[in-house]
Amino acid sequence: MIRKLHHNAYRCRDSEQTRQFYEDFLGLRLAGTLEIKETKSGRRTNTLHTFYELEDGSYLAFFDAPDMDFEFKNQHDYDLHIALEVEEPVLAQMMAKGKARGIETRGISDHGFIHSIYFRDPNGYVIELTARTPEHARAMDPAINGARARLDQWSAHRLRERKAPT
């Protein structure tokens, strides 16, 4: 049985710039590094794998792999974003901190069940800080929110769209 998330891993342009954002700005402790000189398939590499610890013991991790091609681009929220949970008062504090440091900062957005602010990290990823509202438990309870029925309806609609003549 899956217990919890250990880490999510992403590519980074530069380990030190990434550390400055995640440790110095967001306050996530740099908990570990793993220097990789050879892949499990025997390919020589020069890669640094870094791990930033969240309060629950999980990690955000990054690969600085300059010898491997990767297209860094500013991600759209719908393509890729990393959402990290905070307490409500932290949103305003971090929004002010981001703007003061010249970091791309957006929000506060009210999504009903959460309030969110958004930053762009040095790698182009959107980082969302989110605080639960009192509606969160109800909105995320599949026994009452109809999540499966909505997904089924969405899937049926998408299937009809694919089959419709153009």
C-alpha cells in the first residue's frame, strides 16, 4: 500500500539558484545531495540530485544535469505546477516577500476550497502556496462532492468530441 509521497523530482538549470529559491526564499531545508557520476545503465554523467524537505518529511528534489538536454521554459499553471500547503497568514507574508525580492508573484486567488498565491522559480516552474478554507474537507470528500460522476461525465463528453466529424 502506498503510504505517502517521498519526493517529486524535476530538472533544474542551476543547483545554487534553485537552492536560493527553495531554501532561502521558501524556507525548505536542503536536506540531502546525491552526486551521480554514472547512470544505472553505465552512462557517464555529472549530475547533482538535491532534496528540499517539507514539514511532513517529504521532499522536493531537483536534478542539475548539464550534460543532458532539457528544454527549460516558463510553465503554464495548467501544464505543471507544484502546490505547497501553508497556513492562511503565510500567504500575505510570502506575497510581500516575493514582490520585495522581484520574484514573479500572483494572487491571492480564491478557489473556494483553497486560497493560493503563485511564484515562478528560477527553472520556470510555477510554485503555488495554498491555504485550506473551511470548505476544503467537503470539497475534497468524494462521498459528497461527486468527483467520480464528474470525471465520468467529462470523459464521455471528450469521447463524443473525438468521434464528432470535423
